[in-house]
Amino acid sequence: MRILFIHQNFPGQFKHMAPALAERGHKVVALTMNQPPQIPRVQVVRYGVKQGTSPGIHPWVNEFETKVIRGEACGMAMIKLREQGFVPDMILAHPGWGEALFTKDVFPQSPLLAYIEFYYAARGLDVGFDPEFHKGSLEEDGKLRCKNAYNLLTLEAMDAGLSPTYWQRSTVPVHYQDKISVIFDGVDTDMVKADLEATLTLQRRDGERVLRAGDEIITFVSRNLEPYRGYHIFMRALPEILRRRQNAIALIVGGDKVSYGAKAPDGTTWKEIFFNEVKEKLDLSRIFFLGNIPYQVFLRLLQVSACHVYLTYPFVLSWSCIEAMSTGCLVVGSRTPPVEEVIEHEKSGLLVDFFDVQALAERVADCLENPDHCCHLRTRARQTVIERYDLKRVCLPRQMQLVESKIRLMS
């Protein structure tokens, strides 16, 4: 069979699926804007966007125009593939940046399986969740409604969908949900596991510091340090945590850009704003901002963690939450729907109200003070991942079965 993947930053969520399908003998082609790592037996075709956004366009539809521009570029690349004789038996696309908008116009007979991460809403999800940053206005709501336009076009065009969690699927309008299968991307639990002998060496101006599993290490990880992932809540809790636990240190991973939500005020970053808010209350010798780190370093960080804090708005669940559970981390998470789907309070982790800074500080400090009382949480966290989110034995087989069954059904 001929299978076409479409992802702006391929392989992305198709990291495991694409090579697995190629290994089964399917001809796999991927359309992407960026230069991905080489994947055996996967042909990568890159396309570029030449047209910029139009001057004077209504600001509420500016993002939609960007999606159309990317969709057009991807559509032209698909036409070239068609002219070369490549007509896919299945298209798997992440529609989040607009690339999949015109797949059915170029390949009307090819089944489209769309990776559905999220459907926006002005009430009840991420927007309006945190009143500190979302004041509510017709402009904000109008932009969001227009933002969903390309999502609706994808939902209407797709033959089937794939969502990583049930909660993420639940954000989609009800009459499309039956078309969407729920299968997580998968974690390689054979690699992402505990190591009681793990060490992590940090470089500082005053020399090296070697951290070991068993040390009082608090970890916080986000692609970028921003409100959507609760960075402001964590930083506000940190002075009290470190006051109560004199030997504890905090390892904070993430960049200073913005992945989700509004940008920080000009000339600063969310990282700086919330660090500056509390820095006078902190022992800075016990705070390590690590920036973005290589994956193997990230795994060692989880392996030495005594308590891992994961906070999020009601939004897309981070891979890092599941990876932390897979290493047997003691996770203190926010009591928000995406986290509640994977962590059962006091059984596989601990949950606190997202906005309750004092409760977060108390939970983390208690965990550091009584590590033996939390061993069952670590064990159950890993077992949850093995049973529900394991890559090789659960998720990838189900993904492969879904794709190949849809090909047979629709061929």
C-alpha cells in the first residue's frame, strides 16, 4: 500500500508509526516543511511557503489565512506527487498548521486519517481557565471561533480520526467523536524506566555538581516556561518548598519562548517575569534552570527526581507527564481533566488544584519528607503506563491495526 504522511515538523506524533509501516513493506512518503532525521525506507518530500500574509487583513482571521497559505503549499506538493504517479491508499495528517486543508481536493479518493489533538472553545477549556491572563472579550472569542474554522474543515473532510487521550477527543463536537479512535502515541517503557543508580552532572560557574537518585530533587519540565503549563504556579510555590526542605534543589527544564497562549510583554519573557516575582525569597544556589536539554539528559533528570511537578491548563497532555510516570516518578499534578485521565489521586500520583499554590508547596514538601510513604504511588504510576501507554505492546500495535483496517475498509 502507498501511505502519505503530512506533518509540518515530521515525524512528530508519527515518529513510530511511519517507520513501522515502512518496515511492513508499505511505500511511505512524508510531506513536511522541515528537515527531519533520516528514517529508513521513508521518502521525505519538503515543501516551502512562498506567500506571506496579506496586509490589512482582519486580525481575527489572520491565523486562518496562515493556515490556508500552508495548505496551499502542501496542496501544490501533493499535486507534484500525483503527477509523478503517486496516489496514496491512505493519508495520515496532523492538521494543526493547515497543511491538510486541501488533501481531499488533490486526492479525493484517498482516505484521510487526521490526528486530532484539540478543538478550541471560548468556555470550559484552556481559554478563560486562568483569569490572571484571560479577561474575556468579543475580540478573544471571535479569534477563537475563527481559529476553529480550519479544524471544522478537517473534521468534515476526514474519513477517520485519531486522538491521544479520551479527554482530548471530548473537546471535539459530539457528532464527530464517533469517527475518532483514542490511542496514545506511546512510551518505550523498556527504555524510559527507573534507574536507582542514576546520576546527573550539572555544570555551574563554581564547578560541577553531581546529583543522584535519592537526593531531594524537585523537577519541573515544559517545552517553554509559560502559564499554560503552570510555570507561574510552580515558581510561586517554590520559596515555601525550599524553606521547608533545606536540602532540596529544583531542576527546571524549558525554553523562554511561547508554545501556547499569549506572548509575554515586550522586552521580557514569562520565565523572567515569574522568576523575578519570587527570586528575593529563593536560595539561588538551589535553583537550576537547564533550558532545553537532550532527550537522554531528560531521562536521567527524571530518574534522579524525588518529586516531579506537572501542571497544565485543560489542554493537550504533555508527553513528559507519561514519561515521568514511566520512570516511576512521584508526580504531583494539577487536578485538571487531561491529568485526571492518567493519574488517579493517591493511587498513581497526587493531584492539587491548579491555582492552589500553598497546597502544591505542602504536597511537594511532604513527599520529600516522607519518600517511603509514596513508594506505592511510584510503582502504580509505572504500571499504569505499562498497561495503557506502552509503545511496543499497546499503542503501536493498535495504531497499526487502525491504519491497516481503515485501508482495507475504504479500498
